[in-house]
Amino acid sequence: MTSTTSTKPAGTVAERTALAAARIADLLGPDLVSTDAELLLKASSDWSRMSPVLQEKVPAGRYLPDAVVRPRTGDDVAQVLKAAYEHDVPVTPRGSGTGNYGQATPFDGGLVLDLRGLDSIRVNDSGTVTAGAGAKITAIDVAARAAGRDIWIYPSTKGSTIGGFVGGGSAGTGTIEHGSTSDGFVLSLTVAPMDGSGTTFTVAGPDVAPYVHVYGVTGVVVELEIATDPAREWVAVYAAFDDWDAMTGVHRSLLDLPVLPRLASADPPALVPSLPASVPLDPAKHSLRVIAEASTVSEVEARVVAGGGAVVASLADYAETDKLSSMSYNHPVYFLQKAHPDRSWFHMETGGLAHWDAPAAVQEAYDGDVHLHVELMGHAPLAMVVADYVCEDQVLAGIPRLEALGLGVHSPHQWYVDRNVELARETARTTDPKGLLNPGKLVDAPPVDTRLNIGVR
């Protein structure tokens, strides 16, 4: 995107940041601004190190901010952005840093905006939850459950902030019933634009779309209202199978339960030993793990047995469902990497029926040891294809092979916005006319591969 400004900013980014930081300290207090070297390093990275591609390209310390600001309120954020706008200072928003796409990496230096201080939570009379962008989803879940509500969707990393999850996250536990975070989960947003106004505005309904999963390039989300359901009793069910087909036969049958599960994860023996389960898992067996609604547990157990499997445990404790969800989505990849630090593993996010119907063909997309971790999502499975990492070209070569099998592919080895891109670009012309928000993440056209192409707006 071409900047609407016609003059080149005076001074270096570091010099301009120092001026803006001094102004922010005057406005909000010096305790909210830091240039501590250790904090700058910590604030410059996220969990993109799960990707060996991004670990090579955006390692911690390569791109550092010049200062970190820790606002306490949405009005604070608006004032920070006003000062940054006036001094032409780039701003990169972040939460807990649990994202996997390098979204918190400050490619152009400037300010990192640590939003964790915006942690207010309230359950509304309507049952919805309104929370500050920095509120951890663990805390939101506790507050909602205490009020007799279940939030629609929460990530496998429940220590994530709600702003980071919505602004940069992917899917999340609970999507079997409710789709993704773009499917009605977010009811309204309060946003601070980077337009020099020093104000915030609120959008609702379909108007939230330009601010969901766009890494903050259209404005900094400071508060969110999210959807909930009446609370249900959930049970963590563990089952074991001798083979993939038997396990996935039961896995796919769960879609016709009278109450859909909150989560259903399936793994082959190669991934099982590294999973930190609450119950012993046989490393020679395939593992099926389900967060089932209490009234359906007996039916789930019956299907496991009828399908040739064995019920390992059914744990009627909500805390156990949290533990089970921590082994979902891309977390088995993390646990595999942690258990085998001598090897380099990568994963590719894919969706489609081939994971159930033609798993061998999916595995052939890559050479070497290839494993499938599969989640139930909608009417087709979502999978992490896990393979030995050799080089970036190997990762890229597998994408068309997977697509040829009818699979949708989302690469976790990229750093740029890839959803609602045109809408984000159009919105940013008004909300960020100088292109100062998270530079390098909203590109004019995605690169033909994942080789880093920073600073194109």
C-alpha cells in the first residue's frame, strides 16, 4: 500500500521512537515505557519458532523494537498511537506471544505495544462476555463458567490473550459446532486507529471482519465482545485403537452425536509417547481424545468399543478437559519437537476428507517420517501433517501435492496477512494511512514462496 504522506520522516526510526516514547511517558507515566534490552528481546518474538522456516528467518533478536509500551486502558492505547503517528513511528501490537506466524515481530523497529494490561472481563446480562484485548482466555473461561456460560471457542493455548487470538489466531477448540473465529464468535470490537485522532471506535456484526486475523494492520483492538452458550458439563474421554482406519471411523462418526463434542483429536503411535496426558497412553496404540458432553459419553464409549477400540478413561472434571485440549491442534507438533530436540520437525495445516479416506496418499506429500494429527472440525477433518524438516524448498514442494488431493492448505511458515487481504488493505487506507501498524505484514501481493520480503505495504 502506498503511503498518503509525501515527505520523508525526519531522523531515524530510533530517534523518532525516542521522541514518541518521551511524549508517551509524559502523558501516561514513565513506568509504562521501557527500553530495557532484555524486555526488548522478549517482546520481539512469539512462538513462530515452531516453524523451522521462520526460526531461520525471524529468530529472536534479529528484529528488535526501540521501546516497549505497556498501556492499561483503551484510551492509553489511543494516546500511544497518536504520539506514534505524529512522530512517524511503527507500532507492533502483541499479547502473550503465543502466536505462531511471527505476527509480533517488529520488522521496522519502533514501538511494541504490549496489551496484556488491558485485562478487564465482564459477563453481560445477555450472556455475552466483554473483555479487554489483554485478558487471558483462561481467565475469561473461568468468569464465563462461574456465570453459567461457555465461551464458544478457545485456543489450545488458553494462556493466549483474547486480542491476540482473534487478531492473529487461527481456529481453536469448540469449532466443531461454531466454525471459526470469523463465524459469529466476535460480536463487537473497539478499535484504536493509527490515524492521529487519539480516539477509538466500535464496530459490530459483519463490520468486525477487517479486524479479525489481520495482525493489527487495520487498527489495534482494545476490547472485544464474544459469544457464549449456556454452560454444559464436559468430560475428557481417552480411547486407544490398533490401527488408523478403526480410529478415524469412530472419529468421523462423532459428527452425528446429539450434542457435538467440543474437541476430538486423533494421533498415530509416533506422536503418542510425547503427549503429556493425565492418564497412561500406550505408545504402540493410536490415540483418540474427545471432550464430550456428559449425556453423550456412554454413546462415545460404545462407539469406541464397537469400532474395535478400548476406552482408556473418562474423566468428569472440567480441569481435565483443559489438559486434554492442550494436546490439540498444533500442540502435538510442539511436544514432538520438545521430545526430540535432535531432530527438526515441521507441520502443515490442512483440511479435507483425504485424511480419513486416503491417509497414505497424504503422507506421500513429503519424504521421510510423515505423521498425521487430525482434529474434528465441521464436516471434514483438520490435520497437521508432520514431517522431518530438510529445507524450505521441501516445505513448499509439498503444498501442491496436498492440494492435488483436494486438501485445503494453510502454511504456518509465513508472516503476512492471508485472510480478507483486500478488505484489510482497503480499511487500512483510512485507519492507518501512513502504514505504521505492524509493517511488513500487509503485503501488496504474497511472495511466490516464503522467502522473507519485509516492508512492502
